[in-house]
Amino acid sequence: MFKKALVKTPCPEMINGISSANLGKPDYAKALEQHQAYISALESCGLEVTVLTADSAYPDSCFVEDTALVTPNCAIITHPGALSRQGETTAIEQALASFYADIAHINSPGTLDAGDMMMVGKHFYIGLSERTNLVGAKQMIPILEAHGLSGSTVAMNEMLHLKTGVSYLEHNNLVVTGEMVSKEEFKPFNKIVIDETEAYAANCIWVNDYVLIPQGRPKAKAAIEAAGYMVITLDTSEFEKLDGGLSCLSLRF
Ligand code: CIR
């Protein structure tokens, strides 16, 4: 069960965030509304949500997931792979210091975005992406092991982050799309395969037996409901324009 979440209000400069989506620039007012609805949804799942103030220096700073890994035992501040995002970690570390006595760090030349990390019980899969390098993963794994956890790497070619294409919904259920469908390491799971036309819904989040999914993906919604979950749909169109999904917008612990 998760009890808390940390989010950060999008800043007006988000319209200049990193993007490969070709969906146009986000509408800032709409993004704020969607962010508020996201916070309300987390609260309705029983989480106490800490909201950090917007920071104009970092257009992508609402995507807090990439800046830290939060586990039951420790927090690890990452070293994000995109240069323009590396300074985002300072505010996140300050905020996490209220919740964690034990904070470790990934350091240069290691890079790691925690959007590349997926928690399955005490194990963490680490995607080797354009943002997360092997040096970063090799720093992360011993930190996990020192805290009674474990980690292993997953090769990937097509996606921004590991969790762009795979989400763990507890109970051995894994939502997958694209290159994640056939990964050897994911063979032991019950797979809920998301159609390529709704691939964006593969980034969804389990929160205390609810599953939050993006709006407008009816096949994904039906498949996740059929697996026994209560589904909450949220409009994340303005974050999708920046390659961001539901998991990216919070740290849950
Ligand atoms: C970026 O490219 O870093 C942001 N525009 C999107 C980050 C999305 N984060 C995530 O998938 N964990």
C-alpha cells in the first residue's frame, strides 16, 4: 500500500519542455487543471499528497518520477540523463529529506531517470535507455542491495523510458506494449497486452488496488477492468505532448 505522494506543479515554461511527440505545445492552463485532477485522484486512492511549487528554471520539472527512486527503506536521488533536467534533483532531495533519513545518490558519469525503474516487490527492473546508462545502473544496484532490495537491467531500443511501455499492477499482473511484450525477463508475469493504437496507456499506475489510466483508451480500460481492477481515467493530453504519462507525474511511497 502507498500512503504518500510527492508532485510538483507544472511551470509556465513547460510549454518548452523536451518532446518527441509531435503533438504540439501544451496548453498551460489546461495542464494545471489536469494536474489538479491527478492530485485529486491520488487523494481519492487514500494518498496524502505533498505539492511542490512550480520552478520556472526547469520546464520538465513536473515529471518528478525521473528525479528520485523512492522505496520503503530509502530514497535514491538520480542523475537525470537530460542535461536540462539535472538541476531538478535539488528541490526533490530537500522535499524527500522530510520523509527519508537515508538518501543515496547516483553520480556522474552515471545517468539514470527513475522512469526507467519498475518496482516488483523487492526487485527493480532498470531499463537501459537513452537517459539511463550502464554506469548509472551499476551504481543503483549495490545501493538497492545494501537496503535488502535487488535490481537487474533490461535492454531497450524503442521507448523513452522503461515504464513508457510496461507497468506492474501487483498480483503478478504486468501491462505491456511494443518491445516489452516479448522481453524474456517478463515471461513469468500475467501480461495485459496493450494494443499499439493505445500504447500510451501502457504507462499506468497501480495505487492501492485502483489503476489510473489515461483517458480515451477504451480497449486498455476494458482489459485492465477485466483483470479485476477499479480503473480511474484521467485526461493527461497536455503531458502526453511532452512524452509524459501518469507515472511520471508523482513519486509514490
Ligand atoms: C522528458 O523528456 O524528460 C520529459 N519531457 C518527459 C519525462 C517523462 N517521464 C517519464 O516517462 N518518467
